[in-house]
Amino acid sequence: MAFFIPAAAAIGGDRDTLLIFVLVLAAVDTLGYLWLASPSDTAMERPLVHFYVLAVIAFLCWAVATSPNVADLCARDSTRP
């Protein structure tokens, strides 16, 4: 996820397909990080399935809020508070 902001800034606003690819890659990376970082000793220690879904939704909301390119891609005005 740390690569997303510099990558989105480097992509710019004119290459939407590449930006979508990087956005999907970062969302999959979020899932992979949670999967690998979760303790897998017992079923009681593993996160519930809906936490993975919520993490991806939270990442996408964060990406829209922090990257003007993604906000423009979602047709949101990034200059409004």
C-alpha cells in the first residue's frame, strides 16, 4: 500500500487503465498482507472473513481521499472539503 500514492502520482490523470490496474494491485496487496500477517495457529486467532472485505473497502476509500487521480476517476471533486 505504501507504493500506491507515489505510483498514482507518477501515473498522472491521463492513463486511467494503468491507474485502475495499480488500484486493483494495491487492493489485492492489502488482502495478501492481511492474510500473511494474521496468525494461523488456530481458527480463533484468525480474522473473520468480513474483516478482509472491510479492509479492501477502507483501502479504496483511503485511495479516493488521498489521491486526486483516483478521485477524478471516481468523478468526485478532490478540491471540496
